[in-house]
Amino acid sequence: MQTVGAPYRKSSGIEGQFDALVIGSGMGGLSAASLLAQNGRRVLVLEQHNVIGGLTQSYTRKGYRWSVGLHYIGDVGSPQTTTWKLFDTVTGGAIEWAPLPSIYNRMVIGERRYDIPAGAAEYAAALKSYFPGQASAIDRYLDLVRAVSKSSAGYFAQKALPQSRAADAYDRLCGTFHDYSDRLTIDVLRELTDDPELIAVICANWGDYSLEPSKSSFAMHCMLAKHYLNGGHYPVGGGAAFGRAIVPIIEAAGGVVLHGAEVAEIMVDRGRTTGVRLASGEVVACPLVISNAGVHNTFGRLLPADVRTEAGLDGAVGQVVESYTVVGANIGFNRPAQELGFDGSNIWAHPSNDFEANLAAHRRDFAAPFPWTFTTFPSAKDPSFDAECPGKSTVEMYGYTDFRHFEKWAGSRWMKRGEDYLALKNAIKERLLAELFRHVPAARSALDYVEISTPLSYETFVKRERGGFMGIESSPQRFRQSWLRAATPIDGLFLSGQDVTTDGVIGALVGGVLASSAVLGRDLMRDIQIGSRQADH
């Protein structure tokens, strides 16, 4: 495992006083801690796993390196973009971005392949070449993508405001956005076109935003589509590059980042946050706690039931649903990427253009094809990989699945789930490898190592109760939850991460910016957009 920070030791405990305490070291936690540190705050970050980074972490095995949950990032091709500025600020300018190929996604529907190029004009031209009778629908679709994405600014801005101010501004800031966030992706697209294949190609990467077109908010679809209009990039060094960049910023301000430090309870006295109790029993006093553990963990597991009730949060968590689950494979090959035909383009593959039928079949029967698979080639995307792992290459694969197929093992101990579970993992391995070799047959002869994950892996290592791969579902209902914001009804308790904003690494990053803005009482998003790094000492 590649990690930074320091291990938590129960014998020595945690010494010192901190201005803020952050639960969880994923992108939402690290970005919030970095911005607070850059503004003179001493921050303690507590990570329950033995690796810093959450789903941006990387790990090594048998001479190979994989990143767990970071595969490509959009909108960082120019220092003028907001996304580039956000990453540049929270990492102190330490991240180098490598562009994916101009064909950055390949959408495979059945046996039909559609290459998706970077660039709005190029994307439009490609779609029109595949669907020449749908030119008008494609133009109207892309116009909506831009307009709806632009309307989201006010919706996210109000999430950093104190509850008292946000209530007054909510309708004014969110009105236009809600016109589209209230609508289902499939309904809007069917108003534009009656071609199911075009809709399938446009939505083939719905796994990026957590919910199929028949259930997802059209606004979420538009924000994701806009995010990748100019293609994708990959951080040099993989996901671990973020932890390596951000942890020294936190430590330089007197902060501490600990792994193996599981928080068992957020402590509250008379409506005011007082600190946390660790699973070890140690109590760490701190008047300001930022939870990057997700709303279900924060309100459902870490807050005492009486505190949750008194704060009026009993019904809140039931209004949002955890996102989908996946099986995964991290695969190593004993030849370099260029020899095997790995070019850095991602592959999203679906059994057919009837997404609902694909989902229904697999939910009924695990042996039915995975409703989608996502295949990505980190060694071909990362210029630093060959020097670190010479003569080798890697693939990361995921297949959508349903947690009910794994429910019999829920709550079981890692490495002690029995022979039937191991047999299932072996069957998953064979299925994912067969799908991979369908796309890159030359790789078969160089196969060297395969490691399989299931929803139970996420249940164990990132404390997702039902193995959710991302945050909460991007449904219309999710975007109507005004309580999903940085500040909570409990004084001194704040939320960060993707549940506050949208699913994915960028959503988690923005969640961190909003949380630190709420703590500092400043609009850090605006400061970053205009290039201000003036600290608030």
C-alpha cells in the first residue's frame, strides 16, 4: 500500500489541540483540511483505513500499481478552468495532468462501437456521423447540456451558506436548476429523439454519475456531460498523488493526518459538537468536526440516536439512497501497455441498448451479463508508470451488480467468508477477463495477476453499509434535499464530500471547498476562481 501521514497508535494516543477535526481522508476530507490549513488552521484528519486517500488511494502488489476509485478527470486541460484551479489550490500546484487520447471513451453497445472524441465540436460531429438523421436532436441536446450546467452555480453556492441565509435564498438560487434537476434523464432525451441507440450512446457512461437514465436527474447527466466535453486527464502518479501533495500542506500548518484511526462516535453536548470518540476508546476534544464519511454514516452510525432525533435528522437520511455496487478486477500484465494495444481510452460496454432490460436481467440472476462494464488502462494513461513498473501494464475493470447477490455475506469478516464466496470471486474473475479479452485479445498471453473486489470490499474498507461504490443516488429527489449542505443543525458539525454536492471525485472536491467556506465564513469558490490565495490568518 502507498500511503502518507502516520499510523494511529493507541498506546501513545493523540496529543495537542486542533482547530478542526476531519473524519475521512477521501478527496472531500483532504481538500477541506488543505484549505483550512492554508488559512492558518491546525487540522487533525482521522482515517479508519490503513491508507490515506479514500477512493483516491493507490496500492501496489506483485510489482504493479492500481488506483482504487480515480480513473479520469475532466475539465483540467487548461489553467483557466474552475476544476483545474480547485485542484491546483488544494494540492499547492503539485499535480501534473496527463491527457487521455483524443478518443477518450469508447462506448460499446452489443457488438457496435462508438468512439467519443474530446472537444464539443468533435463530439457533435462524431454523433452526427453515427446518427446522420439526428443532427437537430444532437444540437439541441448539447445546447441543453451547456445551459443546465451553467444553471447549477447558484444551487451549489447556497450549500455553503448558513441555514438561516440559505432558506431565504434557496428558491432564487436554485429555481432554474430545479427546472431540470426535477426531470428524469430519459424523459428529456425522449423529447429530443426517438432513437434508442443514440440515447444509449449519450448515456453509456451513466456509471460516472451513479444512476441509470430512467431514474437519474437530467441536471446530473448534463453536469457530467459538460465536465467531459473536452476529454479527460489522469494525474501523473495515479490517485496517490493527491495524498502525497495535500498531506504535507496540512502538516506544515501544524496538523496531523492519521490512518488506522477509526471514529466510532461524534460527541455532542447540548446541541454543540465537542469532539469524537475513536473505536479504541480514546476521546479527542475538538469544537469543530467535518465529516467526510457520507451522510448515512454520519447521521446513521456516528451520531447518537438521541442527538439525531433532537436535531430533526431522523427522517433525513431516508430521503436519499446509496448508489450502485460493483464487482471489480485489478489486473497485471507482464508486458508494457503499447505491446498489448492499451492506448489509454476507457471502454464502457453494455449488452444491448435496452438498459432497463439489462438491469432487470442481472438483478434477477447474477449469471446474466453485467448491465455494464467499465474498463480502464491506468498504465497507458500515466507517464510515470513505466519508470515505476518497467515492462508491466495494468487494467482496472468494474461491472455493475446488485448488492442482493452478496447479501448472504453482509457483515462477515474479511478473508473469512468461506469457500462459496471464493468460488464466486473466481467466477467473477473469469467473466471480467472474458469481457476484457473481447476488446484487447492480445493481452491474454501476458496475463500475470488478477485481484477481485466485490461490494463487500467497499463495505469493509470504506464503511459503505451496502457496498455502495459512489455516494448517494443522483435522482431528482436528491437535488431537492435542502439539508444536504455543508452546515448541519448541530453547532460545530459540518459535512464534506460528494454527498453534499454530486457523485465522484470532483463532487467530493467541491464538497471540501464548500465545507471549508462554511467554516471560514468566506466564499472560497469565488476566491479560487479569481485566483486569490490570500490566507485568512
